Amino acid sequence: MSLEDDVAYTCPYCGESNYVGFDASGGSHQRFVEDCPVCCSPIAFDVRVDEDGIPMLQSATRENP
């Protein structure tokens, strides 16, 4: 498994599709906040890494609903 993986998401603010990178060695369940590179709004990500090391986006939601 690489040290950084990317998962696809759609920004909950502006609707643009993009990718976010995260460190898969940080555990099988991770929550973090990153700004959208298009509209700069904060997005709360919930990512899980399955037993095969494949990252799966659980949710990408508005940080401040």
C-alpha cells in the first residue's frame, strides 16, 4: 500500500468533482477536514480502508452545516 492514497468526491458546496489525498497508514477509519480546491469551503471527510487496503469514501459533508 502506498503512503498516500486518493479518493474521489463531489464537493457538497459547489458540486465540483475532485480527489483528496490521505495517509492510509493512519488507520482503517479516518476523519479529517480539507478545503475544496475550487471554492475553498471546508469539507469533512470520513474514509475507511478495507482489509485489502482499498480506500472507500464514506462521506464528504459540509464542515459547518
